Amino acid sequence: MNRLLLWVVDRPAIAAALLAGITLVLASQVLRIEVDTSAESFMVEKDPARAFYDEARRRIPNLRIVVVAGHSNTLPGVIQALGGPTGITIDDNEFDRLFALTGAGGSASLVGMRYGPR
């Protein structure tokens, strides 16, 4: 390690050129990154939830589903900002809450659910 450090100190221009070359090679791979935000990419093929989703997409071609995950201190505000009701409270020790918000603005409807064993 000391030899490498001394080499860099003795040859700063060459070290900088090597570092720039390595950076360019790594940065060129950024253009290949693809982000898939579709719900299908997160669902297991034979899961009943996937079958339900596929059927909903077939029946309602323009169906748009948005998933918002949050914490007890952020999710009530997000629901309100999306047109849902105010006054939702989620305790810090509640991890089984699920909300479905449909519609928009004044016609939004919210259904609160719980999942998992009780």
C-alpha cells in the first residue's frame, strides 16, 4: 500500500489519467441502466394477487395503479395530499395497515384494511 501511495505521489499526472480512465469506463455503464417501475416486475407469476392484477388490467385497460409506501408519520399526509380524508392516525407499532385510495380530489374514497395473522 505504501508503494502505491509513493508511486502516486511521484507520478501525479499518470495517476490522475488512470483514475480518469477508470471513471470513464465505469461511467459509460450508467447509460445501460434500466429502471422498470411497472407493478408486474414486482409480482410473482403464480401469485393470486398477480392473477387478480392481470384480470383487472384486462377488464380495465386504462387502469392506473400507484403504490405508496410510508411510515406512520408520513402516510396520513400523503393520503390527504392525494385527496383522501384527514385525521388518519397510525400508531408507531402498527405494521399491518393497508389503505386503498380510489378516485381523485373530492370524489376520493379510502378503505383501510389490515393484513397478516391477528
